[in-house]
Amino acid sequence: MPAMIAPSPSPRSHLFFTIPLFFLLCISPVSASKNVRFDFRSFTFRNVTLLGDSYLRNDAVGLTRDLSVPASSSGTVIYNSPIAFFDPLTNSSASFWTRFTFSVTNVNSGASFGDGLTFFLSPDNLTLGSPGGYLGLVNSSQLTKNRFVAVEFDTRLDDLFRDPNDNHVGLDVDSLISVKTADPVARGIDLKSGKLINTWVVYRSDEKIVNVYMSYSSFRPENPILSVDIDLSSYFKEFMYVGFSASTEGSTELHTIQDWTFETSGFSNANAPPRQPHNVSDNMVIPLIPMGNSGNGSHKKLGLGLGIAGPAFFFVVLSVFGWVSVRRCKKLTGELKDFSPEFLKGPKEFQYVELKTATRGFHSSRIVGHGSFGTVYKAVFAPSGATFAVKRSKHTHEGRTEFLAELSIIACLRHKNLVQLQGWCAEKGELLLVYEFMPNGSLDKVLYQESVEGTTLLKWPQRYNIAMGIASVLSYLHQECEQQVIHRDIKTSNIMLDGNLNPRLGDFGLARLMDHDKSPVSTLTAGTMGYLAPEYLQYGKATEKTDVFSFGVVLLEVACGRRPIQKEQDSQKMVNLVDWVWSLHSEDKIIEAADKRLNGEFSEDEMKKLLLIGLSCANPSCDDRLSMRRVLQILNNEASLPALSKSKPSLTFSCSLPLSIDEIVSDCEKSARASPVYEITIKTES
């Protein structure tokens, strides 16, 4: 800040005026607005929120349904955190630029296209519009309800919104009637080509202009496809959300976002202090008053007073910082005290310093894995040599929530096929869980690791034992605990193997507790693509049946030695494991799905049993899936396999079930906002 020297007050008044002034300047920033930047080369559930029909697949976002039959669909993906676009204290607006790569393809060659996608800014993080020409951005019954600034990439001519053609780019402000449009085909860009299109949207607040650039290459062209002179500051709210939307109506058009970079600028310049006089440091707040031979005694006294005020000021700041830290610590301690006394007397409370020492300062060389909760380190305690696995929280609100979830759940569970919790630590802003160490790592690493001779390291008896162990622990979680535990992230990388290759289920960061007689909880869809049940992707409702579906995929992996979604070497086509095994079953060739690396060294009856159980558990119809208790009985030869359709049941969609957005997205907030969601019905071909 510039030096501030009062004209004539006394030294004492200087002293008492300066301390509170310094204090306020320190703890109250000139502006809360900050520039933001993120760069997603791949997408996860941690950085974006999915609404409507949008989904994650192969680290990319699909915005509309991937169906081979024409359908109506709309979906939205939104960056999780609000972004500052306007600073009321300085009356300044942000500039921004974004780069993203998208593609518009059609499942059926020669079929009709429509309707398109948008990049948008909105004050609402629940923006989801109607299918068709509404581009998933506005509601057909309330055209003026949603507020937004958007760039549309429209692939259908719609007279209602005065579209110039069926292949255009436009700037939309609170309406789908564009402020201005442009034809990308004139620049050699076909929106419906199916190719990856690199796009840049740039807004300069000082020049009041929006430019949109598009290219098939990674280099931004010199000239924009669309340029609009417009002042967006009047449309900017203090905080807004950014995202993408898309829609179809009677078409099989697919809209995919591959990567996304976004950045705002302008606030740091608006808040930067002006240049100081030459005798005042840019880093100083305390005014420098000449103390030379001026003969002015009051100046000397004032300098002395400020010399005393400076240390006092820093003492106040230090006290405030300490007070805030203590409050945070007490808050976490209070949350931990909510757990039962049995828990607090059970697992050991470790000291942060001993965990840091055992992991060599959480060195990268000690990393043994990553979970939904955070990073896992190998910890070796001297001098005993005892080895543990330490899970370190990500420093986010989500990480804290998942820490408490995992701590409260797994501390109360006891089963031989669970990774056993040994202790915990909550110090220095760190959230840490300590588990027994699994020397053989995760199942996926062992299952897909080949020996020198090209054979598998997991023999058939070990595989069957793994299937039995996971079935047993899931039966325990679903039916035998006081409260039912829904894991929500069953996959081979979350199944650990001990020294004898016995399975241990871990990573409860996404788990949820619920009473056995309660309805399933609606949550934001979480988990890993390839393992997610279709109804979970559709409605976001986690139940024991969604765990059963994931378990079925794991069984097929164990039996076949193939990943849930795998690229064929010859055709480079992505093949779904469940579809592949079911196609063999329909031809009475299911035994051919067995892992070739086993070289036929397995029990054919057991192999066939495991494959059929896997298909039964991964049935698209949740009502037709087995319970984990029944699975365990079949594996133990205490029950017989139910009849299984030769053909995989197909999915069709209808608009008969209205669900609110909040039922799909959040299990906390309730509101009256509603939007049609599509019901899954099952057709079985015998």
C-alpha cells in the first residue's frame, strides 16, 4: 500500500490508529476475488459434477446417452467450485479464457444429427435444461428461468431460435436466440465430422470482446471463427459456475468432452498496490518517516512509537493465527469424539512425527497406491521393523469427509477378509489412517502381471479362494452388520492380497452406512467406470445391488484375466467384459472365456460356475441379481445356480418416472426443482 502520513496528529494518536489499521489490512483482504486456473487432462468425480444423462468413460465426459436407437437426452457437467467473475469492492470484472477438446459423433452412420452442445457460465450449479433444441441449457416450459452466458455448437436447424443452419457457432446470453452466429464450415471445421475439435473461448474485459477459435490441430488459429463485441460485466455475478451441456431429440448424436483448461485473470492487477515513492519499499506497510537531522522531535517520537507498534502488530497476527489453528484442531477433535468409546479405545492413536519418520517424510519412493481417500505409503517403524500402510488424506473438504466416513465405518467392522485398521492420526492439519501392510499389493496388479514364461502368477485355486473371500466379506457387510454397509467402489484395485494371497477388501472412502429397513440413499454417482451398475449411473442410488454388480465384474476379471473395458489388439475396438462373456454364453462357449494364461489348468465345473455367477451378478436388471449370501452358498456348493438367459437383457428408456435433480445429485439438499429423468426397463430375450 502507499505510505500514509497524517498531517499533524500526535505520536500517541499515530500509535493507536496504526495498530488497528495494520490488523484490519492483514486479516481483511482488499478483495476476496482471486484468479483461478485448472487443467483437466482427464476427468474424475472429484473435480466435476454430473447432471442428467452425463457420464464418465475412459477419463472423458459424455453428455448425452450412448444408444444405438434414437432417443431424447440432455446432460450437464459442471466444475465443482464457484469461480469469482466480479469483484464488488473494486467494481472490476474478470477476463477469462478456456480451451477444451470435444467431438460430435453419431452411433448410426447416416442417421440424423442434433442437437448440439454448449460451453456456459451460470450462477447456478444445478443448470440442466430440456432435451432437443434447448441444448440441455434451458427448460422448455420456462425459457427465461435459467441465466447464463454460453457459446453454442449447434448441429440442428431450429426455427424457434432463429438458427441460420444446422452447423453453426453462436454466443448466447440468457437466451438461445444467439447474439451473433458464425459458420465454422467456412473455416474448414465441420461440427459433425466426428473428429476431435480443439476450441478456445477468450473474453477480454478491458476490450469487451468475446473470441471463439476452433481447430483440428493443437495450435490456436490466428483469426477467430466468431468474434462478438460485448460487455459481459453486467451479466457477471460475483461467483459463477462453468460447465458444458448438450442434448438430443430423436437422434443418436454423441457429445464428448476430452479435456478442459480454464483460467481467469484481472483481479490481481485490480488489487495491486500502486508504485511507492522511491524511499518506501514495495513490501512495507509501515510508513518510513525521515529520522535524520531534521530537528523535528515529534517525528523521532513517532518513529519510536511505530517501532513499538510493529512488534505488537505481528504479535496480534500471530495470536490470531494460533487461535484459528486451535479452533480447527478442536473442531476435528470434537468430530472424532462423536465416535463410540469402544472405537477410541481400539485402534491406536499414532503421533504425526512417528508416521512421518516411518514414511521418510511421506517420500514418493514410499508410495504403494492411491485410493478414493488419498495416497497410500509404506511405513517401516524403527527399530522393531514393523510395517504398516498409511493412507494420507487429500487436503480438501472431500478428503476430510471421506476420512471421517472410513474411520467411523471400518473401525466397527471385524472380518478376516477386511483390511484391518491399526490406528489413526489427526495432527498438523493431516488426516491419516494406519492399516496392516499387504505385501502382495492389490489384486489387479497381481492378476495382470505376467511371469517370465508368460504364465499367470495366480493359479486357479488361489483365484477361486479370492472369489470366496470377497463373497464372504460382502455378505457380512450387506446382511450381517448392525447397519448395512454399501461399499460403492468394489474393484480389483481395492482388493488387497496378504502374504498367503488371501483377499482383503479395503478403501471405504466412498462407503455409506444405512439401516437395513431404509430406502436406498440418493447420492452423487461415485465409483469407477466399468464397475458401475446401469441403474446407479442413471439414478445415483447406491444399494447392495450396485455392490453386487461390481462384484460380478470382479468375478469375470478373476476368471477371464481381462479388464472390465479392454481394447482389442486387432480392431482397436473397446470391448465390455460383461458383453463379451455373455456373447460366448449365448453360443454355449462360455468356457472359452477362461484366462488363456492358465493353460487349461483349472476345474471346468468351477470355472463355469464362476463365470455364470459373474453374469448373474452383473445382470442389467437389479431385481434379477443374486444376493451375496446366495452367491456364497453357490460357491460353497450349498445351493444351485439359477437359470440365466442366453442373451443379455437389453435396456430401453422411457420418460415415465419424474425424479428431482436433487434426488439424483445430492443426499443433503431438498428443493422443488424437478426435471424429467429416464426410467430403465428390462427386456429379456429367452
